[in-house]
Amino acid sequence: MKKIELFEPAMCCSTGLCGPSVDPALLMITSAFDALQGVKTIEADRYNLSNNPDVFSERADILAAIKDDPDAVLPITVVDGQIVKTGAYPTIDELSDYTGLVFVPAEQSGGCCGGASGCC
């Protein structure tokens, strides 16, 4: 089973999707991780420094990475125990590389139900 972990900076709520201004990167990553919850071959977990400090403190690699300047390195993406990205959220293409899955943007049209084929 592939394991993807996302260690995020302190946020006001578990997803960061709160307040008057929502970061599009957080919206994308929340949607992607929600989609991954339904995939049996992938374990995808997000840890927020505010809500999950114990998880951060249990990981020597994460503690070492954030020791000098947590703001510069968070978020941290870990795949199968290896840090693969720091300082920014993974892109859709990177998530595809990490998981072997193809992510399709929700606004993408076409296909059976979005096209003119009339199959739905």
C-alpha cells in the first residue's frame, strides 16, 4: 500500500478552508485527499501543526526539517516514508506521479456525461 502524508503549517481548522479568503492550493489539496480516501491501495493523511502536534513530534525527519524555519519548509509531502517535497503543496501532476492515479479537474467537461453523446 502506498502511503502519502502531508505535514502542514498551523491553520485555524483541519483543512485550512475557513475564513473569508480560501487559498486555491488548499482547496485543490483538500479535494484530492478527499478523493484518495476512497482508494483502497493508498493511505493518504494530512497533519496540521495546530491540530496534530503529536504526529510532528513523533517524526524525527519532520522535526529536523522544520527545526530552523518551519515557515520555509511547510507543507512537507512524504511518500512511503521519504520526504519528496517541501515548501509548497504538491501539484495535481505530482500527486499523479506519487500515486500512479490520474486526477481529473472537477470543472473538466466531456466524456460520457459531459459531452454531446447523450449516453447518460
